Amino acid sequence: MSLRVFVIAGEPSGDRLGGALMAGLRSLTDVEFDGVGGAAMQAEGLVSRFDMKELSVMGLVEVLPKYRHLMRRVDQMSQAVIAAKPDVLITIDSPDFCLRVAKRVKAASNVRVVHYVAPSVWAWRPKRAEKMVGVVDQVLCLLPFEPSLMESHGIRADFVGHPVVSEPQASAADVAAFRDRYRIGGAPLVLALPGSRAAEVSRLSDVFGAALVDVVRAAPATRVVVAAAAPVADAVLAATAHWPGDPVVLDPRGMDLRDALATKRAAFAAADVALAASGTVSLELAAAGTPMVIAYDMNWITRAIMKRRLLIDTVTLVNLVSETRTVSEFLGKDCQPGPIADALRALMDNRTGQAAALDVTMDRLGRGGEAPGLRAARAVFNALA
């Protein structure tokens, strides 16, 4: 059986999912790919129709300046899928963009539509599930509690696990080499992760820097490492120039992909604690066993709208999957340097307090089972067959 697959991803996290899914499909059958993706998907043979970064926009207000361009891309991608007549359209995360494409494709064709990553209807905007009925044929879920929510609307849903559980982890030797390479030695190490989007870095970098001033003041030997995503590396370098802790900025643009990923893994494992923007990075930290504090803020209009619609009392995935509230989070108006610094110092004094929750999270996401990318590919393939 030979497949023609049109696949669309709009975020770095979606690109990683797409790359693993594509590799899984290639292991099962002959397959041709078309669509939009980043480095990971291109490494699996995709020639992206345009730069995926155009779609990496988050926030209700933040989308407005780019709305017309995004809608043109929706139209372009819809027409491309309809013309290509693939066996399946796989849209990955980015629901506001991807589901618009899927709706237009479904209205004009009988192309099967699979959406990878269930929209967080458990968190806010629950009616998104209803809008997927008749548009999406199958949903691939990363979190164990999601399939029942989608199936309640009559949509086939498969729990495929989260790819973080199958990603390699740094060894003790890797950690030692990382600390030696950046002259950190045995000093306390705080890993800062201010986000992968320009708006996130702009909004969070001053707060993170001010919080770290208090941390370093209390423990002067503390070093800071900042992992920068390639699209925002220049902004991160500029924003952290005056941070305390003699910060080391890991800029992936000067490395090949393999070395960049290995360096990032070593940094995650080497850190005593992490201060991170909210998102899937909390699961990467959990996989590395690194305790964390989560902080996030957004445009005040977006914040006000989301506060009224939010259905849960925590947005941190470790807390949700483990069914604990072990990871401290500082969101919106609570994203302030003082309380963040207090939480970081407390965590540095008790690094084992989150260990059980991190462990449970990895088990529930599929650790020890078949690789999620292959599980996702098998779910797609079996449904088609």
C-alpha cells in the first residue's frame, strides 16, 4: 500500500511530532509527503511549501496584525490539498489555522482528515470539539484523558502517547561534559526557557531576568543557562545580555541539528532547577527529571478573555497529567519577579519535591511502550486500511 500524505504543522513542537509521525509512516509503507513543516519534517523528506514560521503565532490579539496573511495561507493550503487529492490530510496542532484548512478541504472533497494533538477542550473553548464533527475523521491524542472527550462527540480518537517519552536523555557523562564545556563546574545551575515565540521572549525576559537577580543574590555562585529557539535566538541574546549568573545562551543556529539537540538535552539534565514559559517544555523537563517553576504572561486583552473561559485551575501539563499541583506556576498578573524568585529558591533547597509527579507524568504519557511517532503512524495507517 502506497500513501500520499499532505501534512501541515505550524509550530516547532508540531514539527517534531510531524517528523516522528512521518518516520513512523515510512517504516510501515511507501509514502509521499507534501505540505508545510520545519526542520524535523524536512529531514524526513518534506519539501515545505513555505516557511513554517509564518504560522507560529499565539494569542488572540497577537494574531490580529497577521490575520489577513494567515487567511490567505488558509486558502492557499486548502486549494493545494484539494488539487493534490492525497489519501489523507494530517494537520498537526495549531488548531485555529489547521482546522480552518480542514473545514474547507472537507467541504470540497472526500479527503480523510486526521488532526494530531487534540485541541485543549478540557482547558477552554470546549465547543471546538463540536466544530470538528464532520470536519475531522480522526484525532491523535497526546494525553491519556483526551480520547473520551473527543469520542463523546462521535469522533474517532486514539491515544498515541507523547513523543517526549521516546526522546533520548543525556547521560551522566553528557552532563559532566556540558558543565565542563561551559565552565560551570559544580556550581548551582538554573536553566531559563523564556519561550519559542518573539512575543513570549519580549514579554517574559525582563521578568525572568529580575527573578534571577534575586536568586543569584541569595546564592552568588549560581550560573544561568538559557536555551534559545532558533527563530528567537537574536532576541534572547539581546534580552539576556545584562542578566545575572554569567548567562550562557545556547544558540542552535551555529550547530547542526544533532549537536543542537544533544546540547539542549545535556542542559536540561545538568540544571538543578528550571524557570520555563508555560507549554510542552514542562514535559521535556519532566523527562529529564528537572524540577521546574512555570511562569507566563500575555497581552492583557488575551489574558482577560482566557481568564473568563478557562475551565481548569492549572495550565501546567505535569500538574494535569500527574493529577497533582506540585509544580508552582505564576500566570498573568501573578507573573512577578519576587514570587518567582521565592519559588526558585525553595525548589533549589528541595529538588526532590517534584520527583514523584515527574515520574508519574512520564509513565502516564507512555514511557516504556512503543514510540509515540510509530503509534501515531500505525493509528493513521490502520484507520485508512
